[in-house]
Amino acid sequence: MNKKYFSKLAIALLAHAATSPLFAADLLDVWKSAQSKDPSYIASRYEQMAGEKRRDQADSMFRPNIFVSATAGYMTSNSSTTGAQFYSSSMVGGPFNGSVFNTSVNGGTLTRHAVSAIQPVYNKERSAQKSQLKTSSDLSDLVWQQAQHHLMLLVSERYFDVLKAEETLRLAKKQELAISQMYSEIKKRQQLGDAAQTDLQEAAQKMDATQVGIINAEMDFKVKKMALEDLMAGSGQVKHLKESIGLSSLNLDSLEQYVSKMKNQNIGLKIAALSQDIAKAEADKYELTASPKIDVVAQTSRDHLRGSGDFGSGAGNTVTNHMVGVQLMVPLYTGGYRSAKYEEAIQNLQKAKANYDQASLDTEKALRAIWLALNSSKERISAMTRAKETSQARLRATANGHKVGSRNTLELLGAEIDAIASEHALFMEETNYLLNRLRLAAMVSELGEVDLTLVNAYLK
């Protein structure tokens, strides 16, 4: 079977799952669905397609421009020529010097049409505009790539937010059950005179606090679930994290290597650098050397004026021109506009440079924090795993002691709560580890579906 068949089969399976009311969606399912659901992602795609047209605009900047114009209206024209020479082949005695020619058309009808062509030869302002358009097109491509990374992270963060909220709710209910059982036991013992009233009150206080926690956890879970479903094609269940995620696959390069990758590959920094280029081109448009413009121009035109004038009826005047030449334009005074625009562009360029420096510092700071968190993940998760095992062992020992009377009910309750807390802390650390793997890949602009697939493997 070919790839096209498998692709159609995958789409069909995804569509079936999306329409099913209770399907278990993994990260890749949500990612594929989110591409057609997230408005910001869709908007960036349209921006990228618009940016492609700016590249076409840049290519047109030094191509010839051809114009056709036509005019019709009323016109009054008076002309007087003196000192002219008049000559006709039928004249006897040769040319007649000192002739006067007067023409006049008052309120006559005018028709005018012309075809003009302009080919820019030297125009630094157009060169700067061309550079801006190409850079803007490159910028839209980068924004599109950045939007893909942002959506991948958004999908992952919302997905794991649901897992965290669901686990928090599960453990809160587990804790409530344990406290409720302890409360019932203490109440019975208190009625028999074997437990103090303060023990009963303390257990009741813990139960009330746990019930408040459950209410908050339920509300948080619903909010996180709705946020995830905004990216999904319908509602559905999420998969769960495996019991042991394993850290043997985590291989980190040195921090210096990641910093070097970040400086060369990070999309946000590339966008900031292109913003500098656009600001530099804007300044180039208004500097002094950009003011002269040289064009090759060509024009053919015809004016026809007909009407009655001071020297008789039926007067007419037809003028036909053909011209090819070179045109130089140098602005001598613009009221201070060009100099003000140049100064403004220079300040914006300095601002763009400062923005780049700040973005570089912020990105490197974030990368170092994520790298350090990942680098210590093995030790932290191993320590939390041992803490979970120790707390469970303590719970079993306390439960045995409670049976024989060497441990009281509140001590058993404390061991139960501590065991649940260690289980919750380990789960949070494991989910943060998986998210940080994706975040680090995004910082060096290497995040892709392969990374989502790797994280997806930890779900069941």
C-alpha cells in the first residue's frame, strides 16, 4: 500500500474519533485538530500567504511602469506668435519674415490621450522599499513557523494542564475518603470514651478543608478541560501518564551548545533581527543620497482642440508629441519632511537594536532555566520516587502500628496525607519534565511533530 492510502486512512480514523462523543485523544490528535481551530494560528497562516505577495511586489519595483491616460472636456486656448517666417511654394519673392500668427479657441471641446512609460534607473528609495518588502516576506515566513511552535506548546500545556487537574482531583478524593474513614473511626471511639474530643474536631477540620479542596479541584479541572476542548474537534477524554516515564532517553548537550544553537536558530531572535533590517531600510529611504531619481521616460500623446475663437469659427488645434529621454528629479525643498522622516527612522532603528538585545537576554535567560530544570530532572524524579516509596512504606508501617495500638488514628491520617502529597509532587514533576523537553526544543527552533510523538509515547 502506498503513503497516500495510509494518509487517507489516518484522516478517516481521526475524523471518526473526532465525531465520537468519548474518544481518547492523545497529543497528536489534539495538535491535528487545533490547526483548524485556533484563530491565532489560522491568522498567522493568512499572514504568511500575504507575505508571499510582498515578495512579488519587491520584484516589480524596478520593472517599467506603463500608463494610459485619456481626457475630455472644455478648454479655452489663446496663442500668439510674432517674428515668424511664413513660406509657401506658391509665393513669389521667397519667404515672408516678421509674420504674426494668432489662434484662439474659446470654450472648445478638448480630447487628449497619451501613453507613457517609466523605467527606473537609479532610485535608492525604491531600492530600500524593495529590501523592506522582501524582508517583510521573510518575516511572515518566520512568524508562521513561530506560530506552529506556539500552537504545539499550547496544545501540550493545555493537555498536561488537564492531566494535572485530573490527578489533583483524584488524589483530593482519595484523601477525602481516607479522612472520612478516620473521622468515622474516631467518632466511634470517642463515643466509647477511647478518643479525645480534640481528635474528633481535628479530623473534622481536615475533612472540611479537603472538601473545599475538592470543590476547587473540580472547578479547575472543568476550566482546564474546556480550554483544551477549544482546540479539539468535539469533546473527549484524555489519555493518562504511564506509571513510570523513564529518563534514560534524556540526553542533553552542554548548556553552551544550547546557547549557541539558540543564538543562531531561535525564531524570535531572527524576527527581531529582520525588524532591524526593515528599520535600516526605512532610514535608507530618506537619507540625502536617496533623494535624486533617474528614470528613462517615453511618451506619445495627442491633443485635439476644436471650437470658435476670436479669429473665426471652426478653429482647431491638434498637437502630437513623441518623446524618449532621461529624467532626473532632485527635491530641493520638502518643508523639512524628509529630514524629519530620516531622524525618526534612525531612532526607530536604535529601538529595534535595543529590542533585539533585550530579546536575546530574555531568551537566553529562559533557555538556561529550562536547561537547568531538565538537567536536574533525573535526580529530582529519582528522589521523589524514593520519597513516594518511603511515604508508602511509612503508611503501611503506621497502619500496622495502628492495628496493634502503638500508633493513633491521627498519626495514621498524617501518614496517609503525606503519602498522597508525595504521589502528587512526583506526578507534577514528571509532567513538567515532559513539557520542558518540548520547551527546550522550541527555544532552539527544533520543535516538530517528532517531539510530540516522543512525548506522546509516555501516554497510555
